Amino acid sequence: MRRHGWIALMLLVATTAVAAAEPRVIAIAKAKEVIVTLSSETGQWKPGANSFTIEVTSPSTKQPVDAGKVTLSTSMAMPGMAPMIAGATITPDGPGRYRGTISFPDAGTRQVTVRWDGPVGKGSATLSVAVR
Ligand SMILES: [Cu+2]
């Protein structure tokens, strides 16, 4: 617990991630009303600071949809201790498009929950992403 907290603090201080081109898909979640695509420059998340893009599109038209307020949170099960929780900072970046940053203190598979609340409706999707 103490080690994780300390590392997390260091990462927070060191978070100077600068977004560049972001073409590669990390994961896709399909919900009833939307498809949520996470992508980044590398196509994966690593321990430390990460920047990424969320795109929300319509399953039928494949076009961006206005998802309103979007949040992303992650959880990792840790044997013998409380789950490690990390949330992303999300900034709107055009219709159905959002930029995010998130920091992870260690590697491991995260359960990711994306929530939206806007013109497209209110809902959530979960996906699994390996941080490595
Ligand atoms: Cu952990």
C-alpha cells in the first residue's frame, strides 16, 4: 500500500505527457447505443503517464455521436490489498472525441469503465486493458 502510494505520487509529479498523433487502437467497447474506441500513439498503456483518445461513434452509422460528459475509471485487483483505482482526466476534443491522460503506478490488467451522459443518452461500457 505504502509503496503504491509513493510511486503514484512520483508519477503525479512526473506527469508531463504530451499528446502526439494517436492512430492505434488500445481497445474497443461496444454498447447498445455507442461504440467506444480507446486509442493512442502506441496502441497500449504503460506504467507511468499515458495520453490517449476516446472516440464515441454510432454502431449503425459509424459516425461520431455527442456523448456529452465522458469519464473513464480503472481498477486493478491486487492480491491481499484493496483494488488499485485510477481515473483519467478527460477533455472534449470535438464531436464524439475526447482526449485523456491517466497514470498507472505499475503494470497489470485494468478493468476500465467508460461512462457517458449526454445527447446520445446515459450509459457505460467496460473493457479490459493490459498495462505493460
Ligand atoms: Cu497494482
